[in-house]
Amino acid sequence: MLVEHTLFGEINKVDIAIKRLQEFEPQEGYLLAFSGGKDSQVVYHLAEMAGVKFRAEVAPTPDPPELIRFRRKYYPDVIERKCNVFTKRQVKGTMEGRPKTIFNLISSKKQPPTRMQRYCCEELKENVGNVGDTVLVGVRWSESNNRKKLSMVSFWKGKVMVRPIIDWTDEDVWEFLKKYKKPYCELYDQGFTRIGCIGCPLSSNQEKELEMYPKYKENYIRAFNRMIKNLDNNTTWQTGEDVMEWWIGKCKEKPLENQCSMFEE
Ligand code: SF4
């Protein structure tokens, strides 16, 4: 509940989050890591209510089209980040200077992203902002055991990370969006509790998502085909479809000599 009456008085989570935002506001303003998902929406609106200076940016991740349409319609001021490009040192030839996407990263990294090799998170999501920036994120303790270890404010890669709704529950997030009559992405009404990258290897619904969005599946298969052409070692993968089979866990055969399965923790 957003407002609780306890023996020690009233606890109002909205007021507390607003105070946190005001307390840590940097002179140059916050950079909000925005996705259009419910948590980043709440932080966006709290920052408005707090009257703090901020700009919101979205990472170039493979998001569902419903989410992309939603944020373009309701949050047209959000900047779609395209600044991280391949440099000559990272790739030879045609990809130099091109913005990074999960699809062209697959061929440059010469392997699909896996649970153990989350290079796409590192390259596309986590490089938000520059050293010295104060970054706002909608991360919450109730999302996972790993997130329970985070503090409200911390330093990370030379940036200050501020998590104003770290102690909010899912119910608090929904209560806020309903109370303040904020629209939300239609996918939540279709049963999705979290919305993120289509085909993420960390998702328990990876195969289902790829079936739901066949165009994305085709793009991954094309990326896997380009990746196979780039591989120097011998591989048992003949086609992008072979890689896809392995990626979604249908094929238990080892694709590369000495390479671990992505499902080995
Ligand atoms: S696909 Fe998964 S691992 Fe890759 S950027 Fe998206 S969330 Fe991170």
C-alpha cells in the first residue's frame, strides 16, 4: 500500500520517493533510464511531481512493438539512444560507425547472448549515461533476490545510481498508476507481468515470445547466419535455424568445441 498507518505514524511511499528524488538531484539534472514499463513510468511521474530536472532515455533493446508504440505515443519527449556505435577497434569493415543492436552484436561477438554471456545488457542497457551522471532507475527489491542486495543509492562505473522506488511492491506500482490515471502498455492486460527484450535468454518465456513475434525470430535467425559466416572455428551449426534450436534449448548437442551450454549455470 502506498499509504500505511503504523504505530509510528503514517508512511507515505509517494512522499518518501519524492523526498529522495529532491535530496539527490544533481545540478545538471538526472538521466532517467526509461523503458516504458510500469516501473520506469512511475519514476518518470514521480520526478515530475518532485519538480526535479531530468531527461529520459530509452536503450536500443529488442522491445515488443506494443511497448515501442506506447512510449512513442505517451512519452514523446523520451530520447531513443543510438549513440553507442561500433568503432574500428571493435569491428572491421561495414559495421564501423553503425549503432549497436542486439542483431549486429551477435555477429560481432560471434555467439548468441546467453545467461552467462549477457553482452547485450552490457552494451545496450548498462552503458546508460556517462561517468559523473546521476542515473535514475525503477529497480525494486521485490523483483529478484539479486535486486534485494541493492541499496537506494550506490556508485556504479563512475555514475551515481538512484533507485527512488526500491522498496515498492508490484501492488504499490499498480496503485500509483491507477491513482494518478496513467495509461500503461497493453501487454500487461494480456497477462505479462514484466515486459522486456523479445527472446531474452534470461526469460523463462523465451520460446513463447519468439513465437509471438515471428519477425523478431526471423531477425535473430538472420543474425545467427551472419554470425556463422564470421566464425573462425569449426562449428556443428550449419544454419541460423540450427543456432535458434540450440538457443531456445531444444537441441542439446554442443555447437562449438569446448563451449558450454547456455543452460549450464
Ligand atoms: S536480451 Fe536479455 S540479456 Fe540481452 S539486453 Fe535484453 S535483458 Fe539484457
